Amino acid sequence: MATLTIDVKDFSNRFQELLSAAESGTEIIIEQEGEPRRAKLEILTPVANPVQKKRIAGLGAGRGGWMAPDFDEPLPDSFWLSEE
């Protein structure tokens, strides 16, 4: 496996390049003032894009809460007037 060492000062300017290198299997070691700082950039698995997942209605039917029988009944005036 190829290894690339980069100074922390250059990291942000070369991030896209480093990300591509890590995706292709290159180990990226980040150092500060010539000393490795035990930080590695490596791609273990691609992160799935949550926007691409489609939700399917009805998959959670029967798994969850309940609705009170009087859910859609009007609330009493005491509720709105903060009376007990």
C-alpha cells in the first residue's frame, strides 16, 4: 500500500486530492512540524447518501404508538383558558 505524508498546514488546501488518494488505497499520514500526529485519513466504506433512499409507505404499520379514541374531539375551554 502506498503512503503519503502531509503537513497539517497543507491538509485543507489539498483535501480533495487526499480524499481521492485515500479512496484508491493510499494511506495518508498527517504530521505537524515534522512529527506524525497519529492521524490517518483512510476510506473504510463509502457513506451512503441518505437522500437517495426512498421511503415506502406502510412498512411500519402496526409498529408503534396508538391513538386515543377521543383524539379528534374538541378540547374543553378550560384547556385554552389555563384553568384547572
